[in-house]
Amino acid sequence: MIDTKTYGEFKTSWCPGCGNHDVLVAVKAALADQGILPHQFVMVSGIGQAAKIVHYLKCNGFNGLHGRALSPAQAIKLASPGMTVLVESGDGCTYGEGGNHFLAAIRRNVNITLIVHDNQIYGLTKGQSSPTTMTGHKTKNNPLGVFDQPFNPVAVAVAMRAGFVARTFSGFHEHAVQTITQAIQHPGFALVDMHSPCISFNKVNTFAWYKERCKEVSHDPQDWAAAMTVAQAFGEKIPIGVLFREERSSKDTMLPQCADGALYRKAVDMAAVKRCMLAYA
Amino acid sequence: MTGKPIFSTIVRRWLNHSAKYASRKMVEIHAAEWPRAWETKEIFVHDELHLIMGGEAGQGLDTVSGLLVKAVVRSGRHLLGAHHVMSRVRGGHNNFRLRIGSRPVQGPPDTFHLLAAMSRESVDLHKDKLKDPGIILADAAWELPALPGMVAIPFAELAPRPVFRNVALLGVIGAMLGLEASLFEEQLEKEFSDKGDKIVSSNLDVLSSSMKWAVENAPSLPLPKADASIKMLSMDGNQAVVLGALAAGVRFCGYYPMSPATTIAEGLVHVAVEMNVVVEQAEDEIAAANMALGAAYAGARSIVPTSGGGFALMTEAVSLAGVSETPVVFVVVQRPGPATGLATRTEQADLELVLYAGHGEFPRAILAPATLEDCFYLTHKAFDLAEKSQGPVFVLSDQYLASAARSVAPFDLEVLAPITEPDLSDTDPENYRRYNWDGPISPRRIPGHGQSLVLADSHEHDEAGHIIEDGGIRVRMQDKRLAKMAVLLSEVLPPEFSGDEEADLLLVGWGSTCEVLREVTAGLRTNGVKAACLCFTQVWPLVPETFMPRLEAARTVVTVEGNSTAQFAGLLRKTTGFHIQDTVLRYDGRALTAGFVMERLQPILEAL
């Protein structure tokens, strides 16, 4: 039987009460629900507290560089299209350091699932503002309050017509599991912006703060204009659920080279190499 | 040695005839064969012919030089053709320099038998580089004052529209060289087939009338004797790198366009579907390198072509390849820096960048191809070294080598050893440890190949790949990684030595400049100088025993490099303590030539 125990139990370095624990449980539950065994998926992460998740469940894992999780993840999927590829990292890693890769991944539409542990703060480096920190929030590095406007990942993703854009909250276990499950099932790039409170360095966006504000959306997720409107809301009400959904062919299914299994299994065809060489005659 | 008069004579003779040694046969062509404007009594045509074609970007110089290269090589001559282009799409001034020989030719020529000008500016820029005598092909419409050797071509008559002028020039040159029209016709049909029959037939008409005109009105400039012993190919260094990668089973290429490396990615794109290569144009170089690492982790042999500026952005990924023990081949095609530098020119100034790229300490190998053959075989070898050592391996090329066209015998695919495979077993998956301590090379399994779970980590990690803080594990893991250097050291290519055993003058070089050093060495020896050269095609790691006796035996050692600080000499000093005093350095963005080296060697030779 596949259940959350299939993915093992590991000692973590996360603070007790950190939202990351809930994300981990939700991810394991979503994987178990779909019967995906540890050797059948790759989890890729960058750097940050969230990114350590690779070490806290049984998986094939690639714990890469800060901001760069999406790059290896997409290439892993292209090189090994049969694998399920999950990417997890924080808001700083994904939207700050990795902002350009985030935009490009949406455009590229490789069939991977990105789960962003969005706590609106830098946890690993102890309390600096992140791209999603709200304006006015006083942080260690912004004692006068953050002047910059926050980055709205879901609005950007919907604006770019990412195939699957969702938001959830780590405190709502069932909702989180359902959202991750749908994201994995979506045949293309899927974004799950998962609010997950940092109990040590974010005293504004707390568990209670999210719980009070996160409300399920009711619009038709295939209606782009409606999704665009909903995606812009963030404050007294935070819309959660699937904000936008649109299917189109993913790059890994469009490239002829990616058909018929993993690239490494395709042997060198010396006769073909010779043909390429003799084209220079 | 009282060298002064001797060496100045050598240099002068070199610049005029690019070191045609006295022993070589010279063919005499009589004045009667030349048009009236030609006042010179005779011209010597050697077993080499040097041509320069100049024009503005957008005038079709690229097309015509490509067609000419192919025709000359198909006619059985050896050749080297180097582009000198400005970084622009229209206007400016570009030129293409062609060295044709009956035997393999080495560096680019310094002076020319023929200057084919597509713009007036070209005449002014290059007429001083003509040999004495030499021929200038110019447009009759320019009404230039008659220079010695000037041939005025009536382009207005030969080419109905300016767009056909490049083909008209091709026809004229082709006829002067005595090449058959058929060598061009098939190529023209192929080149313009997608533009419709009318364009093809117009081009063929222009070619035919231009060749006819030249037979009647232009002097003939016979090609060196054909070498019928082998059917040669023509390609440039980047194309040879592509073939080397294909032969090694490259499966993924991550890149961001940057001259002069782009054509490697484009060459792979061209055959991507047929050859099962995923070529991904990334959003930036950081993504390109990190993608390659991801693909390599998933088992796909990966290549990352770039130039210095792009590579600078990739250095964190290089470090990740080091700690995660991921095999990746970086091809760094150098161009002059700092920063944007000279985008379309050449230099050898990124040796130190590549040697030290990436924070922390980890093993690496740097191969520096000197020839087209090296571009092929060393790229293939780079993939094997990367797999064997489970880490980053570099091919350090440069713009000149990358883009110069050369004739080459087909590469021998039979001699290529199979590339080292990862661990494709799935033995005891529960206890599989990606970074186990059984030896410096741990079993690298592929995620999804079996039940084994494969963990790659950028942190310091334990045997399983999990993040750790323990000092003891750290030291053991770092020692394990560094021990892989033994694998790289066991396969180091020794430098190639040629020349006199106890040389008065030993030239030391690496990469693309080696060919010029060989040419200079041969020239000096022919002129009675005890000379030798030591050519490195692997610049890291270095094995001093393979070259120290040579350095110590020579009376004077000179490093010849395409940079301004003698980086390789510095590396030799750091590695061996041997200090090379004399340098010949070129850093004006132009390819090193034998003439350039000879001129600068003169004071050193005089002081011997």
C-alpha cells in the first residue's frame, strides 16, 4: 500500500510549527494519492528553508543552486519524460533570484509542477524582505517598512497564460493536497503558490492571518479575464484554489527527440554521425 | 650569433611570400599572359596561393566565400579560410582570407597574391598587404587610378542587379583559379533552391557570363597542385566540435546565443531530431548551464557552448557540477574581453577564467584544441573525461579556430573509444549511496533507471547525498572529490614537441596558436636556426615531467600567446617554478600569424 509512510520520515531542521512541515505532509499525501513511488519522481529545489524538503522525503532529488531550481527541473523532464518532476522552493528563491527562470518556465511549458513555499519573508537568512513581502511590512532590512510593491506571482502567471495557476495554504491540508494533486495531473507547467507561514521571522503573515483571509475561488478557471481579476486580489481576502487552467501541448511532448523514452537510453548511431560528417564534403 | 641581417632577411622574405622556402618550386607566368594594365614583368606562383576578399556586411561575402571554400576543397586543394568581421549586420568592412596549398596549410596568411574587393574601401584597406606583384580585382565603375595589377571588372554588365555581384565575383575568381564551373553550379542550385527557379537560373547565368569574361580578360592565377590522395571535407572548428559531441552521444545542449560560440548550438539544432539531441535556448546563461546539469543528472550527456561573458555567468553552475559530481562539457570559445570586448574577434585571454571558474575547490580538465582534428577528437575526449571524473570538463577554443574554414580528412570514427557509462545497474537499491566512499569515483546511477534513489546536492553532503554540517564528513568528502584528479592526471595529453632537440629557441604555445608556432619553427629551421616548439593541447592539469626537460634544455624559451599577460606562462611558473622571460603576445583581436611572430622574434633572435 502506498501512503505517506512510503516516503519515509526524516529529522528536519525546520522550526517546530513551521508551515513547511504541513507542505511536506501535503506533498507526500498528493504523491501517495496518485500512487507515485519514490523512484518514479524527481524533486528539484534551490536554496532556502523550503528547498531542504528534498532531504526530508524519499525521492530522487536535485538540490541545486539558489534561484535555479526550475532550470535543472525542466531539463530533467526533457531528458527523462517518463519521470514526474516536482520543484519546491521558497518565494525568495523562485520569484527573486529565479524570477527570469520563472517567466521562462511559464513560456516553455514543460510538464513540471512548481510548488512555492510562499511565506513572504526570507527565513534561511533570518528575516529580510522577499519579493512577496507586503508594502509597509517592517523587516530586519527595511526598518522603515518595505517601500517596494510586492510581486504577485499568480497574477503574473495568469497574465502569461500559464496552463495551471493555483494558490493554496499549508494550513488547509485537504485543500493543499487537492491542489497539488491537480497540479501534478495537469499536463504542462503548473504553479502552486502555497502560503506557508514562517513562525520565526514573519510576525505579520501568520497562520491565523492566512487562515482568516484565504477563501476558495468561485469563478470559472477557464475564463481568463475572470481569472485575471481574481488573481489581483490579495489583502483582506486571499483567493485560493485553481485560478486559471488552460491546456496546451507541453514542450516535452512536442519535441520529437523526447518521444520513446529517456535520452540517455538512446545509443550513439555512428552511421548517422558519419552521415553528418560527410555532409561537409 | 650575429643574427641581425639574417633575421631581417628572413622576416622580409616571409612577409612577401609567407615563408616560401627556397627549396620549393616556383612557377613562372609570363607578362604576355596578363592584360595590358599589368605592367609587372613576371609573377611567382608558389605551391600556395593567398587570397583576400573584402566588402561590406550584407554584400554576400559570406555566401561567396563559403562557395569558394567548398569548390577549392572539392578540387583537391588544402585550405584555410578565416573571416574578419565587424559586429554588425550591414555596412562596415569585413574580409575573408584564404590560404590554399597543395599540402596541409597552417596559420592564416599575412600577405596576398589576390585582393578581391567588393567595396572601394577594401582596396584602400588591403592594397598594402599585396605581395609584390599581386592582383587587385575592383569594380570598373569605381574608375580607380590604375594600380599595378589592377583588374577592373565590369560588374554593371556581368551582374544585372547589385545582389548578383558576389556571384559575379565568384565566377571571376573561379575562372582565374581554373576551377570548373560545375564546382559552383551544384552549390548555387542548392544555396538558392528555396528562393525559386528564377533566382537559381539568374545566378547560374551570372556565374557563367562572369567566368567567360574572366577567361578572356583576367589573368589566370593557377591553383597549387591538387592532392588527389584523399577526399577532403571542409568545415570550421565549431562544426568539428559539433561532430565530436555527436560522436560522443551528446543528448542535451543548453545555450544562450553568444558569438563566437553560437554556431555550435546551431550545428546541433540542425541535426537535433535525427541525432536525438535536445537543444534548448535558455533565457540566460545561468539557466543554460543549470539545465545542462539537470539533463546530465538525468543521464543525458550534456554540452554548454558559450564565450567568456556568458561563461562568467555560468561559474556558479560550474561549482555545482564540482560538488554534485555531475559530468558536463563546457565549450568556451574565447573572444577579446573585458566585458563585451571585441565581439567578433579572437583572443586567448580566458584561460585563467576557465581554470579558476567556480567557488570552492574541485578537479577539472581543460583541453585546448589546436587544429580542426583536435576540435573533433578532444571534444569527444572531453565527454569521456567528464563521465570518468564525474565533473566539469572544458574545451577552450577561440573565435579564430571556431570560425576559420579548413580542409580536413574525414575523422576516423573507428578509433573512438566508447564513452564511459554511468552505473546502469540497480543492485541493492535500498543501500545505494550516490557518493559512497568506496573510491574517488562513486557509482553514478540515473534517476528512474531502476529503484535506486539518486540524490544530487549542492551542499556538502554525506554518502547518500544528504546535507550535512559535520566537519569530519566534509573533509572526507572533499578529499574524495579531489582524489578524482588522479583519474584526470592519468589521461593528460602531453604537449607536442617538434623541432631541434637542443634548441637555441623554444617556442611555447597552446590552443589555436600552435599551428602558427609549428610554421614559424619550420621556417626558422629552414633558415638555419636551431628552433623547436612545444604545443599544449591540454592546459590543465599539467604533468611537468612531460615537458620540463624540454624547457630546461632550450637556450631561450619564448611563450607565444593570444593575450596581453602571458597567462599560460604564468600557469607554467605557478606549476613548475619555471619562468619564461620572453613573450610574443597578440591582443589586437586578430588571429596570430607567422609574420606577426617572426617580426617580434627578431630582437629576441638577435640577442641570442
